Amino acid sequence: MGSSVEPYQPTNAGKDYDAERPRRLLLTRKELNKLIGLEASRGLTLVPVSLYTNKRLLKLNFALVRGKKKADKRESIKERDTKRDLERLIKYK
């Protein structure tokens, strides 16, 4: 629900093609409950990784991921800043 899937071949899409229509999620209730339980209990998040077509089906790969800790965020910010500073020095020299 709420996703926009544009036609693979816009020239061949019919005039009545609806990119916003609801689509089926092909998971069993057991699989869906397991994913929802993991997301809620462990503080994990479901993140879509890729979306592709296979014949007439759309396939979505997603991952269960854990957010960064505060120390990890500080580390990545520091690395990004040093990389930016190095690029500035190289640009001006």
C-alpha cells in the first residue's frame, strides 16, 4: 500500500495503468508475524534493499538491520569530516 510502481516499459503500458494501486504481499501469516516480532522485540528495522521484476512479478529484497550506536555515529562523522578536509586541500593545491 502506498508505493508507486512505474511501468517497466512506459510505451507499452495501457492507458488504464495505475502506478499507485495496492499490491499483494506474498508472505505467509507466520513469516509476517516473525518479521514483525523481530522488529518489535529486538529493536530492528526492516529496510528495502532492492526492487526488481521477474517476468510479471515485482520482487523486493529487504533486510533486518540494527541502528548505529552513538559512538559509531561519532566515528562516521569524524571520518566524513576528515575526508572532506582532505578533498578541500587536494582541490586547492
